Amino acid sequence: MSRILIGGIGNVLFADDGIGPFVARTLDARYRFPSDVEVADLGTPGLDLIDYFEGRERILLIDAVKSAEKPGSILLYHQAEIAQCCVGPRTGPHAPSLTETLLTVEMLGLSPQELVLVGVVGQSYETDCDLTGAVREAVDDAIDAVLSELDRWGVSYQAKPSGVEPGIWWTKPLGNFTAQVVQ
Amino acid sequence: MTKRITIDPITRIEGHLRIDVEVDNGKVSDAWASCTMWRGLEKILEGRDAREAWLFAQRICGVCTTVHAMASVRAVEDALKLEIPANAQFIRNIILINHALHDNMVHFYQLSALDWVDVMQIPKADAARATSIGEGLSSWTGNSREHMQATKDKAIRIAQSGQLGILANGYWGHPAMHLRPEVNLLLFTHYLQALEFQRKSHQIVAILGGKVPHIQNLTVGGVANAINLDSEAVLGMQRLEQIRLLMAEVTNFVHNVYFPDACALAGFYPEWFHIGGGSDRFIAVPDLPRDGKATHFDLPGGYIRSFASGGEGVLSIDGRFREAVTEDVTHAYYKGDKALHPWKGETIPDYTDWHADQKYTWVKAARFEGQPAEVGPLAQVLIGYKQGHALTRKWTDLALDRASSIAGHRIGVDQLRSTMGRQLTRAIRAAMLAELADQHLQLLIDNIAKGDYTTHNAPSFPSGEIEGVGTHEAPRGALSHWVVIDKGIIKNYQAVVPSTWNASPRDKAGVRGPYESALLGTQIADAEKPLETLRTIHSFDPCMACACHTFDPAGKKLGSVEDL
């Protein structure tokens, strides 16, 4: 298990909620990380995120956040701030939030030394497979925020040769069909 | 006096289910289930390559990803009448079983146990006594005095610190919580231990599927796993052996911890076999095919048209499912005035706010032969049991014997139609799946040993319009994806998910859905803490399959009580 996890969280079918997976995949396409760093598009893991905590020293998550700041702003949160958020009664099993996940991890004694959330303020969470303009423009800022946290942690990384396409499959245009149609 | 209680997680992150109940003299007299967010999956898929539908379908939700991926490829394969290789079938089955075991364990421990287990009673527990209760239930090695003492110390630390963390919102001390401290201690110890075994079942899914959540190995026509017995890079003996070892650990936990715990909980709360019944009709779809053609199944399907009358038994579902499913939008936020078959289904949003007598939810009302039906482990176990399915009977009889001996009176199979019955049948199903897991791994190994390494049959798309339905008996019940394809491109797509059945609103005739009817008549001790309502709703393992999920640093409280 790698010592450090960089995980993008979010639902790629709900516009700016897809920023986490988008940034994780872009990072992976642009940089080469040491073998003890895992970069992952985690989608919407809910409580399953706990699986990713075992044995990690440091965790960096990228997610869309709600805030009064303007869309595309980058906000950093640390474990203690996230864990302080109010947890209400569960009305559905899909309710467990990041907060509940962290509190569970804490109770299990699996907390990493440090957890940072790079939050990108979203504009739209409507059903749509692409980011809004303001959030798309913030992708590079989010990547810079991730890299500066890695710098602080003393993690080295190298830029990959240009031209590696990030696997952002969900933004492909409609009507694309490449297979042969038989009569 | 009549009160209306609204439990509304609309401000919650990932919360999408709202329940309104009218309480008359302490008893639920009416109920409404609503989903507060639009899924809109169907719109995303129109116009896309049918071979990629599963990739999008599994992104709709973070916890049920695998099941949507599977139903989606099956729908396209059904439309193409495309058989898949036996290896692909077994690999898919092993993934589905382990996904389900993970999901069932998470439900029992993390998502519903604390409705029944009062963690704040643990400091009063005698650790040695908890160990002897545990030893009476099974040979599980995690029931030692040291384990119990460690959990007790943890609970004392949490209670004394005042920082309750994850436990902050439990209804501790509620009059409906009545386990003795030692049982609370035992079950909470297993709550903590379960996480390790949930992780192991996900490791199995990841070995075959590439990653969790969101597996990568499916393809229309089979799976993308390469098989080579001598290679460590692809699926070979080394990985198959790794899967077998992990599976043995998961099976041991399911059979010696989860199953006995569920039986014990049922035995200690036998009154909940008389609460939360509701539905009269049940549907399960057959699953875990034992051949590429999918003609023989290890999990039986069927339809109970009238549970109350008892005489009719279980009807076959083959073919009928294709014809008899419709969705009604009278009380859902969509345009349209008649019930439509999913292939003809429309998804045109028409939001109107919450109106008890008009539209109040984003969930369409799924109907079978025009009537509501409950899906899920309860449906599956009742159907298997009444058909005489040997594996279902074996585990159900064992569960009822254990629960009855703790309760001190006989609990019969018909009492499973209840809140506690849903909890218990989920554990029965998990015990069955754990037993089947090893069989399907062996089927895979035997087939490979015959020299068959095929995992994929290439699809070819006809020029005309084709229709297909893919079903899967998911952890929450019958799931179906319906697709219309024209020259390889998706023309229409509808997902009728288990919660479309269970969280269904009223239909045009005013007939309530399963959640709504299950809540009727429930006694509520304290309107400010409607634990009884949550127990019944949680027993369905609700999932709104629409995980638009953002982190909301503000966090908000929810729930309200209004005098009418």
C-alpha cells in the first residue's frame, strides 16, 4: 500500500462535482510520481473511502465544495475542520459523508498523520458531463494547490513529456460510434 | 392529536430521501416517501455508444456502482442476443457476490446496527460476560475477553471525552433500545471488526475488476480479463489462489459473525417481527447464472402476487418481467399522464415542490401488472423459500431456529414480512452468497482447466432498432436497465432501480409504495426522535441512486415536527 494517496472525489455526471476525478486524472497524465504515491479517481466512494486509509501516512483529496466564494476558488481544509462538521441522523445509507468517513476512521484508529482537502468551489451540480467554464479554468489552480501540498510534504514528482492525454472519457461528444454496423 | 414529522435530509451531503409521516395519537396514520434529487441518468445516456453505457451507468452512484455496470452490459447483450463465454459469467458472478457481501455487511453494521445497539450502555457492560455470550453464538476468535475489554475502553473514552464524533447523532437511551449492555458491547465490537472483512471483499472485486469503486473489466460481450495460468501479470493461478484465500476469510466472517449477530438481534427484538410489514407483492429476478447462455441460476427469481392469501404460491417471472413493468408519474416530478413501459419511458422533469396530494418525489412509481411490489432480500428469500429452493431453506430455517431460541418462542417464515424480517433475510442472503462464492470460483477454475481461456464474444450491431433489458438481483433487490439502440447508438434508456420499487410514491389510483405502506400503524414513542420510523426505512437499505455529492463545510440540522 502506498504511503500517500491523492484521490479525486466526485460524481462525473453532475457537472462541477466531477472536478475531483478530472484533476486526479489530469495530474496522473502530466506528472510521474514516486512509487509510494497513488493517484486515483475515487468517484463517489461514501464510506468505502475507509478502505483507502489503511496504512496511509498522508492523504490529499480533491473535491467540489459549496461556499460563498466565487466558482473556481480553491479552498483548503484540514482533517480537524472537516471532522467538526455537523453529522445529522442518517436517513439513507448513502448519506455517509466525508465527515462521517473521517470520524469513523478516527474511531478505528486509522487516521493518517495528515489529511488535506483541496476544495474547488463549484457553480453547477446539474446533470451534465462537463465542468462549467469557471471550474474548468480552475483546474490548473487546483493542480498547483495539490503540488504545493506535495512540496510541503517533501514528495518529488517529474513532469511527463507533453502530449499524454488524461483519460477524461466522460466528456466525449455524443453520437460517436466507431464499431461496424451490420445489415 | 395529529402531528406531521418530516425527516428531510435535503440539506445533507448525499442525502436524498425524505420521509413524511402523519402521527395520530402516537401511531403513524399516513406516510410519504420522496426523493429530493433528480437522477437524470437516462438523459446522459441518450446519443451515446451502447458499448460505453455501463461506464456511465456505474457512475450514477458511489455505493451501487458495480450493479449498474452489470445491469447495463446485460441490457445491451440482451438487445443483441449476445451470449457471453462461461469464464466471463463466472468472473462477473464472483464480483457480484463479493460486492453484495460488502454491501450487506456495511448495511448491517455501519448503516443500521446503531438503530438497535445503544453504544452509551457499553461502559456498564461486563466484558467477560460479553465474551461468553459471543462464544455461545459462534467460534469466532474475535470474541475474546481482550477484544471485548478493548471495545469497552474505547466506548468509555469516547463517552468521557464528550467528543462523540461518529456517535454524536444516535438516539441513545431511546425507550425502544433495550439490549443488555453486554450484547451492545458484543455487537459494537463486531461493528469495528467488520470493516476489515468489508475491505477484503473489495480486494477480491479489485483483483478481478481492476479498481473499486467503479470496476474497469466489463465489456459488452464478456469481460476484459486476460487468462493465462502461468502468468502473474494477468488472471492466473496465483491470483485465483489469492482470491480463494480472501474469500475464505470473508466467508468465515459472514457465517460466524454477521449471520449469528443478525439472528441474535432478531431474537432480542422479536416485537419487530410484527412491525413494518406493508407489502403484499414481492418480486425477485433470477441471478448468478451457471452457464454462458444464462439458463440455470443459483438464485431463484419469481413473483408473489398475494402474500396475504398464501394459496397462490410463487409465479414464474420469465418473460413476464419484460412485459409487465411500467412506471407511473402521477405523483412524481415528471410530465406525462399514463403509466409507460420502460422502453417507451419518458423522463421530462416537471418540478412542483412537495404536495402530499399531487407531486412530491423524483422517484417514478414502478409497477408490476399495475401494482406496487417490494424487492430486496426479503422478496428473494420469501420467493426461494416458498419455491422449496434448498439453499434458501437451509439458511432460513437455521436463522429462524436461532432467533426463536433466543426469543423463547417460535418465529415463523411468514413473520419475515416485517422490519426485522428484512434485516434477517439480508443476513440469510449473505450466508447463501458466501457459500456460493467458492462454488463459482471452482466453476471458473474447472472451466479454465478444460483449456477454455475465452472471456469475450465481440458484439456486432444491426442496422435496425433493437430493445433489451438487463436484470440483476442486487443487494437492494431487483434492478433492471432498459435500452433501445439504433445502429449502435442509445435511443432510450431507463433504469428501474430497487428503490424505484421500494421508495415508489403513490400511483394514479392512489396506491402507496412499499416504504409508505410499511410505515403505517407504527407506534412512535417520541415525535422528536422518530427512531421507529428510521428502523423500518433502514430495513429496506434505502438508496436513492443519485449520489451528487459535494462537501458542504457548513453542515446543517434536519428534521422537523409540526402540529396539524
